[in-house]
Amino acid sequence: MSESNPAFGIGLGIMPWADAVYDLEQGKTAQEPFGSATLYFEGKTQELSYLVAGSVVLNPGQEPHPPHQHPEEEFLFIGEGTGEILIDGKTRAVGAGSVMFSKGDSLHGVKNTGTVPMRFYYFKWLK
């Protein structure tokens, strides 16, 4: 589950989540060619063997990586900006307030098609 990019599941180590509030300033942020990626927490819960939460800021015209698949289910929430999400073989325009759900191993991707940075928040998990 660990990859080289903090936005996609590495950084703070696998530990149980505690009841708490996780702020952007407490996350581990890395500057990337596409913008920045912040990992808030990665670990397990009482119900899940793996859960990761983070956010990504995409500069205009950027995507964090090409469309991809992974075993985790995922929610992705657009917080600001506009872009496109590829899911279920279709590309759809998205903006602040849009939510994507991806089943495990489903091909999906996100790209900023706007003129300002786009921030999204993601949550991935395994039972």
C-alpha cells in the first residue's frame, strides 16, 4: 500500500486512528510537480484494516498521475476549483461540492481543467 508519493498512502506510518481532529497544518505536505499533496493520516480503525485521508492541490492543467486503479475503495471530494474526473469509462466536469466514489480496482482519474488551483480531499480504505 505504500508508494513514493505522500498523496497516495505513505508518510505517517500505519497506526490506529485516535479520536481527534486532523488539521492541514498537522498533515505531512509535499510539493510535487502537479502542485502539493498532504497526508493527514494513514492507519487502521476498529472496523477497517487500512484507511488513508489526504488532500491534493492541483495547479491548472495538472493531474497527480494518469488514470489508475488500486484495491481500496475511494471517495474524492472537490473542495475548490474545477476539473474533470474519469470514472466508469466516462469523463465528467466537476467543481466545488462534487463527490466521486470509486469501487476497488476501478479505473479513475482527476485533472484540473480550470484557471485556478483545484483542491480535493480523498479517503481510501480496505476492510
